[in-house]
Amino acid sequence: MATTANATGVLNDLIEINNDRVAGFEKAIADIKDENIDLKAVFQGYAEQSRKNGQELAAIVGSAEEVETGNSVGGTLHRAWIDVKALFGGSDRAGILSEAERGEDAIKKAYQNALTDGELPVEALEIVRNQASEINAAHDQIKALRDAAKA
């Protein structure tokens, strides 16, 4: 599928934040202590979700030269997940989940922006909408876990 340069930029932004999300959850998984071991499975599922999202988005972009393969370093849109990666170690359950929710807020916003900016071709909209729905559900689950941990 052919995409415009603007659409390619939007899709690459989504690929980057999904890559950041994978790295953030992997960092959290590595740092989680035994008392929160149940979160490892939850976070592993969401890391896998973002790997799948990135692959689907890369297929839309098409040309390997145009596909973003790294994590973001300078983009403010993606900075929340980068910050989250540094904050997971040593936190209590509520703290871990609060930081995860903050990262989920960032990716949720990125998807909302991608869907409302009007740059995506019709063929990409359904995939991005489906991914956004899954991201919103993940956010809601993380938030519910956080709220339960605070209770």
C-alpha cells in the first residue's frame, strides 16, 4: 500500500512508541520482584501486543527504508515510556502500575492523535483503530490493577 510522507511519519511514530512500550515492559519484567510476579505475565502480554502492532504498522509503511526500527530518543511524544523504564525498579506494586499507566497514557494519546490528524490512508485506518482499541483496553486494565493496589 502506498502511503504519503505525512502518513508514513504518523505510522513511524506509532512504530516508535510501540518499540518504546516493548522496551518499557521488558525493563519492568526484568526488575519486578517476586511479590509482584503476576505482573510479569500481564506486562509480557502487552509487550507482545506492541511487537505485533509494530509489525502490522511496518507492513503498511511497506518500504524497508522508510520503516522505523528503533526506539525514539528525542521525541516528546515517546518520552513517557523512556522515563518509565528508569522508574520501575524498586517500586511497590502501586508505584509500578502507576508508572505503567503513565506509559499507557502516552501510547493511548499517540493513537488518538494518529486517528484524528487525518493523515492516514483509508486502508490504514482500520488497523490503527483496532490497535487503538486494544491499547485502550490495556490502559484500562493497568489502571484497574493500579486502583486495586492502592485500595
